[in-house]
Amino acid sequence: MILFFALCFVGVAIAGCSAFLIFWPLTLVHIRDRHPPLVAAFGPGAFLKPVALGWLLARRYRPLGDRSLSGLATPAWLSLLTIFFGLGMAALLWLLSLVIP
């Protein structure tokens, strides 16, 4: 039963990945069109660059005051947290299944 719940959390992580694949590219296109200094900071191909993901995780889009950017980046941030939460809980439950027979 524990492994079933671990698998359910993997499904949660997959749902987060789906949302991330929708909102993060939209956020990057908005940044490309309206915030050229950020494009220079991220460099080309910023989709999975640690600098860009760190910027998203630290929510550094909020001080920019662009409501459209916030509207795109906040769901991307939540989906990234959902991926981490789902995979983390699945790993913890898997470890628990090794301890509890």
C-alpha cells in the first residue's frame, strides 16, 4: 500500500511537469519580448539553465512589477514546487517501504 501511495506521488510530479511544460516556455517568451536585460542574464536556451530556474525558484520576478509576468511565472513556480514535492514524497515513501516490511 505504501508503494501505491508513492506511485500516486509520482503522478502528482508528472502533473506538475505538465504544468511546468506549459507555463515556463510562456514565461520565457514573455521575458524575451518585454525584459531584454533578463534575456542577457539567462543567455540562450534558458529553459533548463540553473540560472533561470534559480531565478524562478527565488521568485525574483515579483520585484519587476510586471503583472503579466507574475501571472505566467507564478504557475510555473508552483508547478516546479509540485514536481519537487511529488518526487520527494515518492522517494520518502519508497524508503519507508524498505524499512517497514
